[in-house]
Amino acid sequence: MPKKSSGGGLSPAQQAAKFLGVSVLAGAVLAGIALPAVGALGLAAKGSVESFDELPANMKTPPLSQRTTILDADGGQIATVYSRDRTVVALKDVSPYMQKAIVAIEDSRFYQHGAVDLKGVLRALNKNAQTGGVSEGASTLTQQYVKNVFVEEAGDDPTKVAQATQQTIGRKIRELKYAIQVEEELGKKKILENYLNITFFGQQAYGVEAAAQRYFSKSAKDLNIQESALLAGIVQSPSRYDPVNDEAEATKRRNIVLQRMAAVGDISRAQAADAMKAPLGLKVSKPRNGCITAVKGAGFFCDYVREVFLNDKVFGKTKEARAKVWNQGGLTIRTTMDARAQDSAQRSIKDHVYKSDEVATAASIVQPGTGKILAMGQSRPYGFGKNETQINLSVDGSMGGGMGYQPGSTFKPIVAAAALEDGMPANKVYSAPYQMAYPSPVSACDGKRWMNDRDNPAKLENENDSEVGPYDMKEATAKSVNTYYVQMISDIGICPVTTMAKKMGVERADGGKMDQAPSIALGTQEMSPLTMANGYATFASRGMYCTPIAIESVSQRVGDKTKSLQVPKSTCSRAMSEKTADTINALLKGVVEDGTGSKAGLGSRPSAGKTGTTDERYAAWFVGYTPNMAGAVWVGDPAHKRKMSGITIGGRSYGKVFGGEVPGPIWRDMMSGALEGKPVEQFNDIHIPDGRDKGRGDGNRDDDDRDDDNGGFIGGLVGGNNNGGGGGEPFPTPSFSIPEGFFRGQDNGGGNGNGGRFG
């Protein structure tokens, strides 16, 4: 009795012998199945045998690419992404009707033959010889599965796909040898299962489960007779028999499958007749792929997760290796996103800034002490349409963002932290005159010094002429006094400030080095909202900086097994002493309580923060925090063309935009919702002695955000419009020459120099 393989049919040796016999008989007959002129190819039987023997003994089967699911911190789905929409299922989870339909129409003798169907080969040869072309094929379902494996391995490379499907004798020989191997190793049931999972069914659906969901919005296990017949009929030509675009052609093909099922005894003729009368019954689900489908406006957070995966070496040593894992999919990525925080951020953004506004807003929330990114949103949605963008305005350029935006006075607390760490007392008093020349020289890193122009020195001034020192640190911070902070950085030097910024993770969004100029005290270096939020989280966590993270865990399903992947971990380091952080917190509480950020206050919940408005109002900021959340809000024109004077934002008109006027309320509403239900935590209180001269006037201003109300250059660096009016008033021309290298990014009208990248 002949030895049978484990899956039914002849043994590999017997199948190979049959193959050779057919080759001798027909001269590489298998190629002839697909090609009309076998003899013209000149492949002799001897050559067939040698080619067959030279093939590797084992076929490497790549794992099937599947969809990846991105989840929030609580397991709620954010989005699904995939290179191929596929969900692998076991055969027991596929309708018996579907199993019978695919076998009936593709290979009705599947359970009777081995890897090659000799009867089918001879029948096809005879018919093709009669017609003089290729009117019938004889590839078994196993051979089709092997071909699909080669196509899967080729991925999206068109050259490799063409090689995997080319009609050559060599490919047919390889296909047959591996089909023999597959029959021996897997058996019929597993081959059928694999075939149903790998096959393309059109409409971006790979595998029977995705096809069932796409066309009928149901699972493959629930398919009825006519639905199964429709899907089985699509396989031969997904474009020709596409039921969405050609219902008549798809119906004809479905009915052919039903007739075939009845002919082979899978269903009765009465069942076939009833099914043929039924409508197609489509209930199409549109493909939902990519971050554009993300819930709660989390498209940009989703995109950031993708960027992390493709850029972090923990997921692969090379970018190509990481991309391969990502495209293979089958990943379940649990992220750090807090659904409540994300929803609150996006709702607040929508309430205050419209997507059609001339300017945009972006916001990020980070958890102090862990680096976990809790929320990330912006007013211009993720997409390709009008007033939509794929540029993530919250992050650095290397992570899919832009080149950043000048943070203005929100950088001042970093200067204060550097000064405190350098030994400066918290009640330090400076003369802080209304106007002054930049002190010179100022020490910089590597023993260098910054020098002002002796003949035509660069000057700066405060918001208005009533703002005259002396001031101590608390009042100067609450009122955002420019001259105070320039005197401070001139005292301690530039290097301690840039060093402190680096310790806090506050670096330029374009990856460049910070300028060694005292103007950085006024926030001239372009930053991203995520960078500023995470930097301020250092204050909230009493001096501990933690690198930002977006991914909690990743698991990957390969076949019927699931494995866990390593993920990036946040690394925390001390950026400043607890005393310094506590002092900054006390200073910034004053900003919210009775300073420029009073409109951002959270009521009874303790909070701290800082406003910022940049040169000529191209950008406005509020960055703030509680002990358990830190957030940053930026408002401005990403293209750096529209000044925020005489402007309408969110349906409300503004003569001039301040950090406390637009970003502040966005931050307040965003954080209020994000913190709902969270414990009310207290800062570690610290008393700052009053160092002010009691004999002088208080110099209070008459506007709500005293950073840059003159509309002048770099937050009051030179004299500007002090009238407090709306737009349309001229901006004066600076009356001094700016030293070379004094500022960066002042092209294109004096801003962050992105050159209209986001236009």
C-alpha cells in the first residue's frame, strides 16, 4: 500500500516522481499550464530535474502582515493602522460554507490529490492545446497558497511582486517543490486555514476575516451560503468581481460558485437556487486605516507613536528593521494617553480656536515624574483636506513636527532656575529700569564672551514706561519684567542657562544648538509645546526631569503565538535641587494668582505657570502645571506670517493677543477637564522673603499679559507700539544694528524662521 503523507495524498517522493513523469511527458508541463507555448521555452526534462533538486529544501514562510491596534492607557482603542488589513483567524472561526465555497471553486479535488493534481494538469493541457491559449489553469489550492506566500514576502515592492507572480517555468518548479513540502508538513486543514488568511479579497481586505468585515460587517464565522459564495468568487479577480463597483458581474460570479457547490455535493440544488435568488446583501464597512481614523482628535498622538516606533532603536537596530516590524503589524500598542485628558484638551482647543482661523493652536500634557505623555492635540485636524495638516505642531521636527516657535517669556523660569542653582538668593533685587542696553560682556560657554556693539549697542525695554524697578525675583516673574531677566542672565552668564535647559530637556525643535546670546532669556530659541510641557514638568516633580514616553507596552501576534516586545523607558535624572524647584513653583504660583497668568487659574486647585508672547505677536504661550500634570499651549501662525494684532480667533476679536489672554484660558479649560476626579495635590510651600524697596512705586501694568504689549521686537527688546491699541498701527523700525549672531531665526519678518514651511 502506498505511503500517504500526513495531510492526505501521496508521499513527497511519490509526488516528485509524478512531477518528473509529467515533465517527461509534456516537457515541463507545469509551466505549460500557465504558458501557451511550452516547447518554445526549451526546458528539457533533465533541466527540470536539476532545477528542482537545486531548490532549498525548506520554504521560509514570512509571518502574515496584520493590522496594528493602538490603545490608550486604559485599553480603549485609539486607531488601527496597517500595511495590509488582515486579522488572522483559526479555521474553526470560518463558516463551513466559506470553507466549502473556496474549495469548490478553486480546487474541488483538494482533498483527493497531493500537492499537484495530475488529472487537472492533463485536463488543462488538453483544453489549452485545443484553444491555442491559456483558457484553463491547474494550480492546486496548495500551489496557490505557496504563490501567495511569495507575494506576501515581496511586500509592497513592485519589482519583487512581479518576480513572485511572473509566468515562468522556474517559478512553477519552485512553486511545486514547496507545495510538496507544505502538503507533507501542514496537512489539508492547515493549508486551507492559511490560504483563507493570506488571500486578497479586494477592497484592501486580506484574509477572509477582513473580507467578511469589509463586505458584510460581520465575522467570517457568521457568513451564510450566498455570502460565502460571493467572497469565494472574488478571489480569482478581485477587481473584476468587485461587488462594490460592479454588482452585476459579482452576482454572476457568485452564482457560478453556488452552482459549483451544488455540483460537488456541498449544498443541495434547492439551496443553490434559493441562494442565487437572494440579493448580494452588502453592508460595506469602509477601510479604517491609519491615524486619520483616531478617536478624540488623537491623530497626532497616534502619529507620534508611529514616529517613536520607527526611530527608537529598541524596536530594531536599523530604520529598515524597525519599518519591517511596523509594516508586518499584528501589534497591540498600549500607550500613555489618558482618554479624559485627551478629550479635554481637544474640546478646549475646539472651543477657543477654530480650524479655519488664520492662526492655529497646539497643546500637550505630560505627567511629572514619569514623562508619560497624557494628551496631544491641535486645532487643525489630522488629514489632507482644507484647514487640515499632517504636521504635528506639538513636537520637534525629527518626530514629524515643524521647526518650533519662540517661547517668549515662558523661558524665563529656566533662567531663574539656573540663577538659583548658581547660588543667587530668591529675593535678589535688580534695578530693572524701563529701558537699558544689553550689559556687555557676558560670559558664554567654552570661555567665550558675548559682546554688545560698543558704538550702537542693542537695547531692550519693558512693556511700558510705568514699569520701572527695582524689582525682586517674585514680582519681576509675576510681571514678566524683561530688563530684570536680562540683568540676571548677564550676571550668571549664558552657559549655566543653556546647561539648565538641557538638563530639563528643553532644546531647539530643529535639533540645533542654542545661541550663546543673552537674548535667550527672552525666549528667542524655537521650541515645541511638548518640549515646554515636559520641561515645566521638571518643576512640578521638584527638580526631577524624565524623558517623555508615549508607549507603555507592545505585544505582537505572529501566527498563533503572541510575544512581548521591549519598549523605550523613561529615564529620570535630577536637573535641579528640590529647593530650587520649590522656589520656582512659588514664583510661578504668583504668576497665576496675581500676575500675567491670572486668567489661567484653576480656582481652589493649586497651579503655577508662565505666559509668553513673542516678537511682533507671531506666537503666544501659556505653560503651567499642578503637582500631577504639566501642560503647554501655543497659539500662532505655523507659517510665521500672521501677526496676532487685529485678529479674530475662535469667533472673538482681539486687538492684540497675549499669552494670558488666549493660550491661558485654553490651558485652564484643558487642565480643568483633564484633572477632573484627580486628587488635589499641594506644592511644597516655601517662603520667599520680600526683597523689594518699599519706598518706590509699584509699577503695576494695565494689561493682563505684560510680556510684550508694545508689539516690538523680541518681547519689548526695542521700542514699539505702547499705545495698547489694536491692529493696524505701525511697528517702528529698530534704531540700532543687531550684532551678527545675536538672534537666530529672525528671517521672514523676524520670527522663528520656518520660511513658511507649514503654509
